[in-house]
Amino acid sequence: MAEEYDLVILGGGTGGYIAAIRASQLGLKTAVVEKGKLGGTCLHKGCIPSKALLRSAEVYATAKRSDEFGIELNGVSVNFPKVQERKQGIIDRLHKGVQHLMKQGKIDVYEGTGRILGPSIFSPMPGTISVEMANGEDNMMLIPKNVIVATGSRPRSLPGLEIDGEFVISSEEALDLEALPSSIIIVGGGVIGIEWASMLSDFGVEVTVLEYADRIVPTEDHEISKEMQRLMKKKGLNIVTGAKVLPESLQKSEGTVSISAEYKGDQKTFTAEKILVSVGRQANVEDIGLDNTDIVVDKGFITVNEYFQTKESHIYAIGDVIGGLQLAHVASSEGIVAVEHIANENPSPIDYSLVSKCIYSSPEIASVGYTQKEAEEKGFKTKVGKFSFRNIGKALVFGESDGFVKIIADEETNDLLGVHMIGPHVTDMISEAGLARVLDATPWEIGQTIHPHPTLSEAIGEAALAVDGKAIHS
């Protein structure tokens, strides 16, 4: 049996299902092929479950210091099975929502593994999709005019430090822990590693982070990284930077695992109950039929143009599978651009320097635009304004006053180049800075915006004024 479509999307994750909805809105007959569950990694194995766990950890950490707020509690403990139950309830609710959106948009969903076929009796060009149905029925043939590959990514491992699900785990296995370990070594101090380090520490786990670079969250502005490292150590985490992990030193014994790392010209062995490997993600490009096409895969990622077309112009690719910013909201935007290009809607290419990025640790990190170093490397003469949350009344009310807002501007044109924040709820505040970047605002314009008092957002206005030495409360 064969079905014809205007568009077939391989992968029903955030990028894939949002692309499908946009295609439906534009009148394209659309199908999604998903071998797992609609919502993909973000909903089931990433963004949503990890943030649910982070929220529970945050509540527990706050409850343990409730006396600071004048609230006396007679003991606080973690019921981890209930934490996991809450997490799963959120996932299930959102999953039903995505399923409803597919039905509402009259989008056909095929549960199974899709593969791109080469030229055949169905089509003179590559692109027919063979679906190996999950229910064991005969394969379906889908004949689309266009294809979007949105197969996502999976955690990367290190040679010799492969995931075994017991002693050595990735973020995916960590999400399904039935009980909290007493101690853990996290290999990798990037975004995912630091979120897990923060969460597990707040749950009371003894955490060691081994990061190969000279600082944690190395893609962030240097001052943000420095402040995060200080605050993580203040929370009791053992942060080791410049650490070259030696996988061959891995030793497993009953209840513990150990590994050695070289740093500062020495070698040290670290022991814990588990090791969490967090060294990035690799694209899911295998076994989807790319070898039946002229699609180019470079360094493990599919090569595309600014509209996400591959070398096969009717086959597009979006999200983690093309590399770049591996973020759910980026995949969604890429999917919309790809669909609008298919529908001849003349979309604007994405300017990735306008994309806001978030780290949901405690404290949170959020940024948009260039770091100070990146701006200076691009030839800008920068001027900087900083403002601490210690001078913000709402932060003191919250009991979370660590961190600051940093704004970088072009000294010659006064254009806004970058905004970087570390502190309470900054992942919710960054959209103001993102909009300012989109509108090409200046720090003066942000400073002239009357920010309500008392709010955390006052720190943005003060940092903007500080760029020209006009902050009021510094």
C-alpha cells in the first residue's frame, strides 16, 4: 500500500511535529513518521523531564533553608519515587497535547521506523519513505513531494567509557533512576552536565564534575562561567577543570566505580556510586536511508543551506541532526522556515546570533548574542554594563541574590551586541534581551524602558544604564 503526501517528516520530536503543524496550516497534506513517541527527546528524555526534576530539587533545597524565611519545618526529606511520578505525569499530559494537535491538524502519524529509498517505481527521485511499522504489520510506502529529516540526536559516549546503564550512565538513564545515588562523577561540565550537577547537588548527592576545558560552561561569557564555578563550589560541588579523563582507568566494583583524570600535571582517581557521561550529543543519521541519496553528511551532521535544503533539493533537514545550536526552540524555528520554503512563502533565514540560550541550573544562566570575547574577535570595540542582583529588592525578597546581568554594546554605534545573565529566573527574563536584539535596540533604549518595581527585570534596566555609567542603584 502506498500513500501520497505533500510532505513527510522523519521524526516527531519538537522540530518535526511543529513543522508538521505549520505545514498543515499552509494546506499541505502531511505525515509524520516516529519510531518512539511524539514529542521526541525534548518531551520524553530531555528538556521537560529534566526541568521537572530540577524544579523538585529547587523546592527541596529551598525547604531545607526555610528558616531563613521565618518558616520552621520539622524535617524535610526527598520521596524520589514521588518526584519521578510527578515528572511522568507532566510528560504524559504534554504527550496527549501533542497527539491532540496532530489530530486537530489532520496530520497522519505512522508509528515505526522510516527510511528514505532511492529512485524506484514509486518516484524517479530519492525520497519515497519506507515505514517499518512498529506493530509488526507490512511496510507502508509513503510517496511525498518533499521530505524533512528531523531525526534528532542521542547522548555521545567516550571510547572506553561506554554507557552500561548501571555504573556508567547518560542523561537518559539518569532520568529513569529509581533512587538517588549517594555520589556521582559527571564527565563534562557543559550545559547538560551542569544542569545535572546542580540538580543532584540540591537533592543532596555528592557531586564531582570533571571538565576538559579550563572552565565549566565554556561556551558562555567568561565572567558568567567564572561566577557559575564560584557558586557551584559554594554549594559544595567538587569542580575540576582542565581534567583529561582516562577511560582506560575505569574500574567497577560492587556499589562503586572509579576513574582517573590528569590535571595540573598530576593524575588523580575519583570514586563514586555512578558516573554520568555528558560530553555532547551525536546526530541520528544512521539507518534512515541517507546512503540512497546524494545528501552530504559532514562530521556526523547533515549539510544544509540557509533554508535547510540538503543536496537533494526536495529533502530538507532540521534540528540536532544538522548540528549548530542543538536546542528545541531552534529546531522548531528551523522546521517552520523549511516548511515555509517548501510552500513558497519566502521565509527569512535564521540569524542564530538572535537566539536566546538557557541553562536551567541553580542559579540559572541565560544569554543572547555575542560574548565579550566573540564581539572583540569580530572587531567590535566593546563597552560593558554590569549590575548585581544583590542590589535588586525582589532578589533579596526571593532569597536568591547571587549573580548579575552583563550587557555588551558597540562603543562606536551603541548597538546591542550581547546580554548575559546568571541568577534567579533569568531564563524567563532573557526574552526581553532577545527582543531587544531582534529590534536592534541600544542599551539607552533598554534603560529608558520603565521596569516595574520590585521585579528581577530591574537588573536588566540597570545594567543597560551601567553601559554608559548611569546605573542608579550601583
